[in-house]
Amino acid sequence: MRLANHDGRLVIVTGDEVVDVATASEGRFGPDPQAAYDAWDDFTAWAAQRPAPTGKLEEATLGPVSPRPRQVFAVGLNYADHAAESGLPLPEYPMIFTKFVSAIAGPYGDIVLPSTTVDWEVELVAVIGRAAKAVRPDDAWSHVAGLTVGQDLSEREVQRRGQPPQFSLAKSYPGFGPVGPYLVTLDEAGDPGDLALGCSVNGEVMQDGSTRAMVFSIPELIGYLSGVCTLLPGDLIFTGTPPGVGQGRTPQRFLAPGDVLETTIEGLGTMRHRLISPAG
């Protein structure tokens, strides 16, 4: 099943058509995309009945698949080649930071560049569907609603400030956490441990990797995180980026006004954003 935030309303996507959930369920489920995660078992049981489409898909109206997550986690250095290009050793434990909720954005549109040192990071994002506390990795998938495409945009100068450097502010400017275009449930998402992912700038491929190269798998990350925090329905986990980021290049390369950034994960879809200056 593919779910989307269609102009602020929860829909099931079937080809070029959508099922407006509130309409098709006659109000049993509301239109708010975020609310579906809090009723995940009931919602998926109803959706399994394959309700009839109610309208056409308009991709330009798609918003973030989890527009108001209560928690957004991210993982640093979770691909060995990315750690190498960063000049850092592989972490012994998952390297966790947060992106603030105000950074979450949809899969299309403009993103304002606050500086000349903004970098790209394509990431597979897991969306929590059932609360998870002290979950064993073997049971982790039962707590996942589905997978989506994410970009962990990063302001590198801010990221390097201070000793030790901190990540969360540098990765939380408005629009720096786009996710979408769809939430794809696990039965349709393919093998999460073997998905191609990458991004391009103005058509030039910058990242071209595979989730096979993850250091810590999604079940391991959920087990680690839920051993400390209760993961809540609708929470997002950005799972790390493969090599090819701008700061790892010689010479370094960053996003500029007018650039078009496309972010793709096999089977999950493509996001497309135009980078603009603060003045537009």
C-alpha cells in the first residue's frame, strides 16, 4: 500500500488515482495524514478491503507523509564509505542526533538556502506505526508503518561549530527534512536491506549507493533507540547517507540558488526540490 499526504488529506494511492480516506471511510478515519499512525492497526485492516478510488492523483499537491511527527531521529556515519569520505572511524554504536520537527517538508517545491555551505544527503526513512519501547531487533519490523524517501540537508559551517561539533541545528533549517512522496508499506517496499538510493543536482548524479552498505540495519536502530526512548506512531528515523556528499568532494561542492535536487530510492519514489536564495 502507498499512502500520501494529498493537499493535506490522507489518501491511498493506486496508480494515477487516490482513495480519499475520510470520504471513503464515511468519517471513520479523519482526513489528517498524521492521525492514521495513531490508529494504525484499525486503519490498515480497513484499507485491506481495497476501497474504491475517489479522485485523481495530483503529485504537485503532495506533502510530507508524516507532517507532524513527535520525534525525528537521524543516524550519522551509517555507511562505511561515507564515514571514510568524512575522515572519521566507524562508530561502535549508532551515532544518533535529531532533526527538529519544524524542518519537515514535502517532496516537491522550493527550499531556501541560508548560506553557501548547504549539502545534500539522501536517506531511507523508516516511519513508526506502533509504539516501541525496549523492542528486540527481531521484533522491530512489526513497529514500522512503512518506508519513505528523505533528504537530510545540512548546513556544514554550522555543523562544524564548537568542540565537539553538534548536528541538530545545522540540519533543522526550514525545509531541511523533506520526506515523501509516499509512505510505502513493507509488503510493497522491496528488501529494505538492498535498495538503491541516490541523488542528483541539475541532472548530475552525486550519490549512488545501496542500503546493503548500512552499518546498522533498521531493526538494529529501532532496538537501540527504543532501549532509551519510547518510539511513537508517526516518528521518523533518517537512517544515514551513502558516500557522495558535497563536503567530501575535491573541491568541495555545495548547493546554490537555482539548483534542482532530485532524491530517489528504488521502489519508493523521487523527490524534487529547487533551491532558492532568501530573497526568492
